[in-house]
Amino acid sequence: MAEYETFTNDVLVIGSGGAGLRAAIEASAAGVSVGMVCKCLLGKAHTVMAEGGIAAALANVDERDNWKVHFADTMRGGQYVNQWRMAELHAKEAPDRVRELEAWGAVFDRTNDGRILQRNFGGHKYPRLAHVGDRTGLEMIRTLQDHGVHRGIDVHMEICILTLLKDGNRIAGAFGYDRERGRFKLFRAKAIVLATGGIGKAYKITSNSWDCTGDGHALAYHVGAELIDMEFVQFHPTGMVWPPSVSGMLVTEGVRGEGGILTNKEGNRFMFDEIPESYRAQTADNEEEGWRYCLGDKNARRPPELLTRDHVARCIVREIKEGRGTPHGGVYLDISWIKERIPNAEEHIKRKLPSMYHQFKALGDVDITREPMEVGPTTHYIMGGVHVDPDTEMSRVPGLFAAGECAAGINGANRLGGNSLSDLLVFGKRAGEFAARFARDNSLGKIDSPSRAGTIDIVAREALAPFESHGRGSENPYAVQRDLQEVMQHNVGIVRNEHEMLSALQELQKFWERANHVGVIGNRDFNPGWHTALDLRSLLTVSEAITRAAIERKESRGAQFREDCPKKDERFAKVNTIIVKADDGSMRVRLEPLPEMPDYLKRVVEEMK
Ligand SMILES: Cc1cc2nc3c(=O)[nH]c(=O)nc-3n(C[C@H](O)[C@H](O)[C@H](O)COP(=O)(O)OP(=O)(O)OC[C@H]3O[C@@H](n4cnc5c(N)ncnc54)[C@H](O)[C@@H]3O)c2cc1C
């Protein structure tokens, strides 16, 4: 029998990023007891890295902005396969969530008359991103933590959840281990909120931090929740390409929002070469107009560098593939050119983009106030995730909620920059509220029945297996992880085709077998090799889900570009891909029609075209 320590709360939140913290605050404000576990240290969740800002139609910089424009922008960006209700709630509630953050002490950049300053970002019609320089995520986490710490939330840091436990159909708890000492822990709860973030570590080149291994997606899938839209992985157009040790590290879209331009090695500003029809009316057709937009001229249209991420990333790949890339295989992103247009440009850049200045100076010996950066696409965000009810964030498993990047629906085929931080606040709050309500209406599920105790023992045995396997022809967990990342990068990356994805599925099968034979040396204390071995199950689950969904969607839309089906296809215009675990344990994919958008929202979309 496995030995473990037990903790009990009404609501358990898994993850301490923006979504987890906001959910925990709301649940505890509703008067229930709240526990929060996170794989990382508190304050170090991936949200802390967010740079450019939080999208909310506050209309502080441009009074023409309102929820309807934000809703229409989000739907257009998502190519209309978003869950319309989530996009509606998000656009309507984001301004209140940002003001609330301000009331809790977030120190945003300011307009001259003292309101929250908003900046331009790709796909947003008006300046909409509330920000703190390019360190918005840090301020968000600091504020939420400061606020949450007084609420009596039980925080368990550096705990990795390995499995969720059910009582019959409903959720009853979670089982994991602490990363320091490797001891097992059982968390009993009436309701659980998953807020475990993204999947970037399934790819070789990524902006994501080490704990973005798709655990929440996999945990939910293995207990019967549905995953939707998994094919839609966002490749951010601008990651660092040099030096190799930091390749993939994000270069915020805020650089382009402040006037940064993209050029190829011939000096051509190539984003003017191809402007999608659906954005033509909103996009500047000359450099002069684009610059006036960046200065705040309300009669100017935005420069093509601020088109949606899927499009910008593909244009960059085209330039590189056709031989117009930079020496290190990227394109140039130049903000230093604004010194031709404004006085004190150097100071301006350092003030507006302090992290970018330091990042390039320290890591690449590039002074961005004087020279261009070399950038290329990097795996950044997953639009797909746990299928939840738009209003309550509950999954198909009673008592299991999800919010933030591990949930899905609001973004459709492509997320607009800034819409994640507002998503965390809007749906984190809702998840906390409805999880607390569920906890008040339900008792604790049983986990001491023979079958539950059996599950715990099996999971504990499997978790310790890598110690037993070591030395007998075992696999190195780092090698399996690296090979998996290579395959996902090359076969299920930014440009896809069926042949390569089918071959990826075969490779994934082999990786599952290798993962079952990984061996690690040492003991359970402070053992990163062991942690890597345990991450493989989630990475493999999400990789398979992404690949199967991408094969099923036989078209190009948003973040999914298929060179064998390069156009949009009407058959896929109103469906989501759904991934479920079948009774025999295999992964199944099916298409499901989207809920019909009500007439009042159809009118909003029409009006904003
Ligand atoms: C460099 C960068 C800049 C970005 N800038 C912006 C921006 O300006 N605006 C914007 O809107 N978006 C931005 N994004 C995207 C945004 O930051 C993320 O989508 C968002 O922060 C995800 O938040 P989250 O709360 O869902 O998850 P995270 O912040 O990733 O938190 C996940 C939590 O779950 C924990 N966890 C994971 N697995 C387990 C497990 N098995 N057991 C226990 N705990 C677990 C983790 O340790 C962590 O605490 C940026 C992303 C990057 C990489």
C-alpha cells in the first residue's frame, strides 16, 4: 500500500498562475475552504512571464472601443470557431476584472490624465491592452498573490498532481507527490479547478516555461472530460532565434505595437505583400499610415505587422523558406528605426520595453535601441483544452472545472494577444465562483473504496517504476522527451500535412513504449530526471491529441496550416474537434457542431465588419 499524507478542502485549485489565483480568491471569498497546489514555487507560474498586457475594452485611449468591438475582433481572430458565449462573457467582463485588479493594487502604466494606459496589439481594432511596461504578468501575479494571501488559502508549492480521483462519475480528489522529497500526497475536495496552463514543452522551440507540460489537459482527459480544438497550437511570430541557448524565448508583440517593423534580409517590409481579405479594410496600405496609427492617429489604420499571429508567423516562414531570411534563420524586427521619427527614441524604447532591452542586451549582445533583432516563430499557446460550460467552467465531469490556458473555447482557431490574461481573470473568477457553489451543494466524494485505493496504489507504483527499471536496458527520460519534441516540431508544427502527421502518430506509439521503460538513477529527493520521466505521460497524451485533431481538420484555418489542404473548407467552418478517451483506453476524435450564435451577436459581427 502506498504511503501518503492527506489534505482536505472544499475546493482544490491546481495551478498558481493567473487563472488559479483568481479562482482561489473567488472560491475563498464565497466562504468555502480552498487549497491550492502548484508544481512550481508560488509566484513563479508561467503567467509571471506575460509581457504585453491584458486586453479589455476600457476605452481609455480610444473612446470608440466597447465590448462589441472586442467581441467581434476575438471572433474574427478565431475564424468564427470560438464558443461565442465565452467570447461574449470575456468581452463584457474583462473591463471590470482589470479595474478590480487596479483596486487591489496593480500599478498600471497611465494616460496623461491618470487612467489605465492601453496599447496596440495584433488583431485588436483599437489600443486595448492595459499594461505595466512589458512586465504585465509579473504585476498581475504580484497583485493576485498579495490579495489572495490574506484569504487563508492553503498553499502547497512544488507538488505535482499525477492523477485525479473520482467517486463514481464525480470528482473526489487528486493524488500527487512533492518535488522536493518525492513523498506522495492525497488531496480530497468536493470540487477541483484545473488551472495548469499550456503544453509548449511538447515542442522543441517554445516560449513556455518548464512546467507547461499539458498536465491539466491530460489529467482531465484520463478521467473522462472532453478536449476540444487541440489542433490549434499558436506559433508566436517573434521568438529569439539567436543565440541557440535561448532560441524560442518570446519577443513581445508590444514591440510591434510600439512601432516595430518586420523586414527580410533584402530590407523589404514584407508584411505589406500579403494582407488577408478579411482584414484589408482595417489595415494600412502604406508605411506612413501605419506609423500614424502607432502614434495614436484615430483616422489611420493599423500596420500589417499587427495582423493576427497566425498570419504574421506564416509570412515569416515564407520569407525564410524562400531564402530571404537572416543569417541565423529568422527575419529582422526593428524598433530602433523610430529614432528617425521621434526625439529621445532610445529612452522611449527602454521605458516602454525594458525587458526586451535587457533580454537582447544580456543574452544576445544586441542593443535594440540601435540595431534590429533577429526573430522567428516559436510555440507559444494552445487554443485547445478542456471543454467547459461557458458560464460555469465545469467540464463534463461533475465537480471538475477548468480555467485559463488549459481550458478552451474562447479563442477558436487563433488567440489575439492580450486575450489570455483577460481570459484568466474572467474565467478564473467564474470557475472559482461555481466550484464554491458546487462544493456547498455536494458532500465529499468517497476515495477509500477498494477501487479508489487501488487507483492510488497503481499510480504510486507506476510513478516509482523508473527507479526499478534503471540499468536494465532502460530508456533515458531526457532522450525520450527530446525525440518527442523533435517529432512534434517537424511533423505537427507550423506547416502540416497528413503524411507527416500519420508518421508522427506512429512515432508517438513508439515513444509510449519507450516511456514505459524509462529508468532514473538516485532517489526520490530533488530528482529532476525522475520529474522528467513523470512528465512524459502528459506530454504524450497532449501530443497525440494535437496530432489526431489536426489530421481530422482537413483544412487550413487560423493556427492550423495544412499544405495538403491550404484553403478553408465550409465543412469545418462550424465544428469543433472533440477528443475523448474511449472505454478501451484508446483516443477518439470526432467533429461536433458549434452552438448556433444568437441573432443579436450575429448583428454585432456584421456591424463590426
Ligand atoms: C513570454 C510570454 C509572454 C506572454 N505575454 C502575454 C501577454 O502579454 N498577454 C496575454 O494575454 N498573454 C500572454 N502570454 C500567454 C499567457 O501568459 C498564458 O497563456 C497564461 O499566463 C497562462 O496562465 P494560466 O493561469 O492558465 O497558467 P500558468 O500561468 O501556466 O500556471 C499554471 C500553473 O499550474 C501548475 N501546474 C502545472 N501542472 C501541474 C501539476 N501536474 N500539478 C500541480 N500544478 C501544476 C504550474 O506549476 C503553474 O503554477 C504570454 C506567454 C509567454 C510565454
